[in-house]
Amino acid sequence: MKKVLMLCMTAGLLISSVESIAQEKIKYSKEDLKIMDDDLFDEVFVGVSSKKLATVVLKDGTKLEGTATNLKRKKGQIYSIDIKVGSGKKQTYESDVISEMYLPISGMAKASKVSKYFGNVNNFGRKSLKDSANPDEVFVKNVKASLKNKKDEQEFLMQLINPEFSSLIEVYADPNAKETGGISFGGGPAISGGVTKSYYVKKGDQVIWLKKSDFEDQYNFLFGDNPEFMKQFPYNSIKWDHLSYLIYQYTKLAS
């Protein structure tokens, strides 16, 4: 009996030791942290130009090219849009019949983003001014989601902001998302802050509203099925600001 107890105690110590190693904090180099701080997500735009052509693809495969107006939204997400093709009449399309859209960005929306870019010194390192000033359109997809994880699921048209690394985890804009606060001196650009605090994230068939405050609770859902990733990027060694980099690396490791 004593031998059994000793074996159990030894096994327990080994398991404890392994868990300790797995949870050991990793200290990344300054060069690594600089890369991890880069914001790889596309800029979020809500201002749509009614003077340029939009492309709308319906679920039945029909492709429409025309001017887009009267976008109706809930919590910032599109659920209805009017499209006028050529000299025809405007027609209203609900989100449940649309597969995806390419919407032209208004000049005012671009100008607002450029102004915001120069309003926070952190943007100079995290984002590219080109991404704020030069995109011509945004890519929008049909997503069935519960707004803020509270309402019944409904189909919306959301901007995909990680199109280049979205094969495993899709990240969609939350137009009403708040940002972390910053400090400004003498009316100059803010120092720190300016990091988006929520997104809609789709992995597999599940879509969640992911908030900064819920990041730790959802970390295993996002990345826990890849042991190598969890070893390289344990939660206690990263921060919310690294989300785009983490999703990029998670996708890369799985390829």
C-alpha cells in the first residue's frame, strides 16, 4: 500500500512539474516584441461611397455591380442594403440573401482614418498609413452571429479584417468597438492606447464576440488545439495587443 501511495505521489509531482514547465513565462526579445506589436488586421471602414461601384454576390451566385446606398445596421453590422444597377431602380437586399460584398470606401472615411492615425503615436509603429489612406474597398461576408453574445443569432454582413490569414480563424470588425485609452500632453498625439477592445471571431462553426476582458477565458478555444502554438505562446507571456500576430502564427503553424 505504501508503495502505491509513493508511486501516486511521484506521479503527482511529475504532473505538477510538467504543468509548471508548460506555464513557464517566456521572455521574448525586443525584436520579437516589436514584430508581435504590429497590427496585421485590415483597417475598419464603415463609410461607403455611393458614387463608386459596389459588387454584391448573392447566395444563388448572382453578381450585381451598382451603387450602394441606405445601409441599415444593428450595433454597426449591416443587415440590409439598397443596390442600383445601371439605370435601373434601387432594390433592397436583406443580409440573408447575400453571400459577400465589396464596398467602395468614401473619401471622408479615408480622411477620418488618416486624421486618427496621426492622432496616436502608437499607430506609427503598429499600423501602416497606407492601409488607412489607400484602400479602395472593404470585403464583407455573410456571418450568422449573436450581437455581443446576447441576442438571437441573425445573419449580418461583416467586414473580414484578416483576409490573408483567415483559413482557420476569421476575424470580423466590430464597428462599435471601444479602444484602450491613451494619454495626451499639450494637445499633441496620444501616447499609448488606441487598441481595439473587441471583435467578432469565427472558428469552425462558432462565432463569438471576443472582448479584451474575455481573452484569457477564450484563449484555449482559439488556440488550444495546437500544442506547439501553446508552447510558443502561453497566455501568461502575451497580451491582447498581439491578437492579430497570434492568429497569423497559429494559421502558419498549422499549414
